[in-house]
Amino acid sequence: MNTLKICYHGNCFDGASSAAVFSRFYEERINPGWARAFQPMMHRAGALFDESIFDGDENAIVDFKYCPSEKLTWWFDHHKSAFLTAEDEAHFRADTRGKKFVDASYKSCTRFIADIAEQKFGFDPSPLSELLHWANKIDGALYEAPSEPVEMKADAFKLALVIENTRDQQIIERIITDLQHKPMGELVALPYVAERIAPLYERHLRSMEIIKQAASVRGPVIFFDVVGHDMEGYSKFIPYYLHPEVTYSVSVSQSSFRSKISVGSNPWSPRPRTHDLAAICERYGGGGHAVVAAISLAPEELDSARKIAAEVVEELQK
């Protein structure tokens, strides 16, 4: 049996949703009956891609940076920092097969895939309207107040909590598969998802307390260093929930595979955002969107991460 390999942004609601939408589109409009394999991709220091991951008969990347591999068949991304190098972008521009797409104007890659699939390949995305709505809302931070994503009352936030914090790839693959056909309420009620929600929500509450204790406000910027705590996947809206007066947040965290500087902006800030956060992070090898971005270094480069974070905080104060 032929296999489609889908590489997606790991531990990300939009990444998993993108994989689900692309998978259903591919089944309905391209090659029905093909097996599908999934590979999470993570931003880290050094090379992001290993050619060995492209082991399918066709290979796709969704919601993640471009790779100039000749084995890559499909690509969808909506990040401003979609290319690691100018050479990668030139490689993309030279591809005339009509299966690689980028548009940074989209709030979510999930919606972008659905629109392209409908416009160019005749796919009907209407059965996935609930998923498209929530992917757009969550990845675009289209909330009325920070209490909405922090208090997590909607089913979609509970599912996002599981996706962002579960390291068991089999569980994530099962969620991606179920997202293609099950409504959100039914999915979060399934035992394999439901049993994970309560302990992860307790962890979320602990994360809030850790950030509250670690944070310092420096003009329009809230900064916190949470190294030493298990904080991979914490809600990026906690800082604005705790300090609604700030415009930006900068944090340093560490996991087994990276030291990370997260840089964000407050959608509800009383003062307008005046900095392009993707452009700032690109100077240090990172990237993202104008409103939220990040930089990943090797785990042992923590001192460098802290130095970069201090420089970013200083720049955002201007």
C-alpha cells in the first residue's frame, strides 16, 4: 500500500488541525485509500530537517518551515518566517508543480489549507467548519479577553491543552485521525482524551502561579524566566491575564531539546504594538509572526538564551 507522510508542527493545535484537514482532503480528492503516517516537527537549534523523515510515497509539510528536499511533494505554511534561507525560498519559487503554498495573511494554516484545497482541487471543507473556526480563533488569538483561553471553558481549549502537552505520538495521531470526522464535544468526551484533561488543567494552574511569582514588569514588557520548571506548552496568554497593562511578553524556558525565548504581544494592550516580533527573532535565528515569535537554541546554550532575552526586552522597551 502506498503511504502519504504528513509532517506537521508538533504540540500545536493549528499543526494538528492542519494535519487533519490535509489528510481528509488528500483522501477525498487526491489518492483515496493511501495509508497515512504522521511526523511532528519542532523548532530547535541547528538543522530542522533530516531527509530520512521523507519516507512516504508522497511527503507533505503543514504549518512548518519549508524544506528544499526533492522528496517533498506538498507544503502549506502561513508564517512570516516560512523560509530558513534565501536559497530555500528560491527553491520554492522555482517549483512549478502547484502543490506548495504559503500565505502569511492567514490566521491559521488550517484555514489556508482548506481554502486552497477548495479553490484549486474541488475539496468541500464544510464538514470541517467547526475545526476551521477554532483553529482560526486559537492560532489567530481572536479572543475577546485573555480569560477566554486561560480559563479554558470551551471544548476546543481542552483539546488544545491535550495536543500541546502530550508527548505520546500515538495519542496525537489518534486525535488527528478523529478530528477529521468527529465534532469537538464528542472528541473531548472520548476516554483517551477526557482522562488527560483534568491533570493537564491542574498543571496549567500551577504554570499560572509559577509565572505570577517569576514575572517582572519592565515598562511595556513582562518578563519571566521559568527554567527549572516543566513549562513546555504553557498558555501564552497567562501573562496578559495577570498583567493586562503590558504590550509584550518575553520568557525563557528550557526543555530536553531546546532553550527557548518566547516573544509575544498582548492583543488587548491599551498601547499599540509597534514592533515586528518575527523580524526581531529572525535576527537570532528564530521567527514566527509579527505578533508572536520565538527563538530556539540548544539546551546547553541557556546563558546565550538569557542574554538574547535581555536584549529583546530592552529593544521592546523603546
